[in-house]
Amino acid sequence: MRGLIQLGLYRLLALALTPLWMVVLLARLLEGKEDPDRFLERLGWPTRRRPPGPLIWFHAASVGELKSLLPVFRQLEQGAQPGCSPVLLITTVTRSSADLAERVLPAAVIHQYVPIDHWVAMLPFRWYWRPCLGVLAEAELWPELVMAMPGIHIINARMSERSFRRHQRLRWYAAWLLSRVELCVAQSQNDAERFRCLGARDVRALGSTKLDADPPQTNAAHLRLLHQVFAGRSVLLLASSHPGEEQKWLEAWCNRNPTNPSLGLLVVPRHPRRAAGLCAQARALGLTATLWSELTCLDQNNPSWPPDVDVLVGDVIGEMGTWISAAAVVVMGGSYLPMGQAHGGQNPLEPASLGRPVLCGPDMANFSELLDPLLAAGVLQQHADVDSSLAAALPLLQQGSAVVSPSGQTLPLGSLPRGPSAFLAKLLLARVY
């Protein structure tokens, strides 16, 4: 009864704030954060046909969560019996995740933007798609989203100490939403304990499906282009960077040894739309900077090719494997407390799986379960700040070799804990059929 009262109050509040919802959505549309061609999806109206059969609805907020579901989709495809494959629907929030979905999702998986968390938007969405099971990547706990998903399974569930303290202040709210979760697969024992304390029932610490991911693919033609541009220079990649830490890295890079032409810097911001501004920051420091998209448009038969580039800024989605393959050292963004805020770091497994030494800052809360295995394998170094990280990176860059794993080629991922993708696929299929 209490849950119904809470849901009713939330829906009344949402109804009262409907004009504000629309203003926010229109503002996001004008800022380019919403796709004008698929805007109706955010209001609950589908743009794809629903195939017949039972449907499993997956939700992933953005790029990282979407990538974490790929091993599960692969296991579902392998584990399904002929003629008994469920319909797979995935919803995401951001345009960057939708762009990535077009390139990496299996053909049978349907992508839609998730409707705003308003019952008027969720109603037509649920009526049309009729899901029989819901899967949340990590913990995107919005009331209408949770209520619309039947038989919810949370996978890759994580909760930092800071988030846990915040949820404890509204313990009744967390308990209300988590009471609808049938299974919570946590990334670590600490995460599992926090979810149990907040009221989740069946909680199992099985790790992250990110551990089951294949190494990122490399575009051979683009890799050759990068080698031409950097012309034999040893490259440091700042991957998935955030505002604030990029400025620190650019300044530190300028101060290291401006006369040394043997090193190159490749910066790939977390959100590609920020790439042009990042180029401007580099140029303001006296560095020559070029966007990747501009580089690919230049005439490679021109006598002045390749251009003189100190800093190359990646502004496309889906090329991370190529960026990593071009680098001798990879630095994980989001880990240096950008703008004084904790972001939890970015996934260090991708560069580690390609045999690159990885450096990170003090904040890797999102991947705390991976730190010890990667540190023990000798492919990850964690430092207190940008200056100490760059000091550690310079000797590695000067060695000119990116391969540091014991195998001589790639990190032996078999020595690391595996994720729960196969278990989850088997469980989901059993519960659907």
C-alpha cells in the first residue's frame, strides 16, 4: 500500500511538472543532446516494428553500460535454442550511445531511446513492446522505468560509499524501488552488501560482464593513418577524458619538454561534441591541434601531408580500439577528479586487453574490483595526480614499446576473474521460456 501511495505521489508531481519536462527536452534538442529524427521515442512512441515472441528489455544509460551488455547478447545468441530466441530490446539515453548501438549491436537487437521518466510517456512504450523481463545495467533506478520493467534484474550493480550514504538518507525511497528487483548481480562484495542494506533481496556478487568483453576492434586503415600522422613518435592516449582534467594534462604536456619532438598526444574526450573546444584549449597553449574528422578529410596526396600535429583529438565514436592500438601508453580519464568531482574513472580493461600499459588517477571507484588484478599483472599504475602520472608515463613512452604483458602480445585475461555473462544468459533464457 505504501508503495502505491509513493507511486501515486510521484505521478502527481510528474503531471504537475509536465511543462518543465517539455522545456528541458526542448532545450536538450536545441543543444544537440537529443536526436530530432527520433525525438518521439523520448515521448514513448516507437519507431521500429515489434517482432512476435517474448521480449527482454535491457536498459543502459550510455556508452559504457551499452558495451557491458555486448557479452550478454553474445551469450544469449549462442545459448538460445533454434526457434526459441527471445526478442531483445535495448534502450539508452544519450546520442553517443545510440550512434554506437548502430555499429556494435547484433542485427537482432532492437535499439530505442528510453522514454522520459513520466507515466504518460512510459504507458504507450510498455503497451507497444510488452516486455516479459527487464534488465538494468548497473543501477538506473528511476521510478517509472522500474515500474515499467517486469521481473527486473540488475546486472553490474555498483554503489559507491558516497551513493550509499545518500541513499541511506532516503532509505524508504531506495527500499521501495529495490523491492521490485528480482535479482541484483553486484560487481563486488562491498557493492552487494550496500544493496542488501538498502532492501534488495536476492543479491549476488558475481562481478561485471565487462570482464567478458572481447578486446576492442582496430580499424587497420585508420591505424595506418595515425602512424603516418605521428610519424614514428611514441603516443600517449588520454582516453575518455572529462572537462578539467584535459586542461591539466595539456598544461603538464607543455611543461614536460617543449623541444622534444619524439612524443605525440592523442586525446579522446568522453563526449565527442566537446572535441572542438578541446582543440581550442590545446591551441591556446601553443600546441598544434587537429580533429580526427578534419584529418580524414585532408588530401593525403598533397606534398604537405602529413600535417604537423602536436595533439590529435578524437571526435568520433567506435574507434577506441584504433586509438589504443596507436598508443604506447594509455591514461584513463575520469580518474583525476576533474573539476574537483568524483567520476569513478573509465574502463581500464580495453587497453589492458590490447597489451598497453595503463595509468590512472586516484579515483577508480567504478572499477574498484579490477584494480587489484590489473595492478598484480603489472599493466596498471595508479597515481595521485596528473604530474606524477606523466612522470611515470615518460619512461614508458621513451621505451617505444607498448607491449608489456607477460605473453609479449596481450594481457592474459584468463588470469583475471571472468564475468557472469554466460550465467546471466542462461538464467534469462530459463525465465523467459
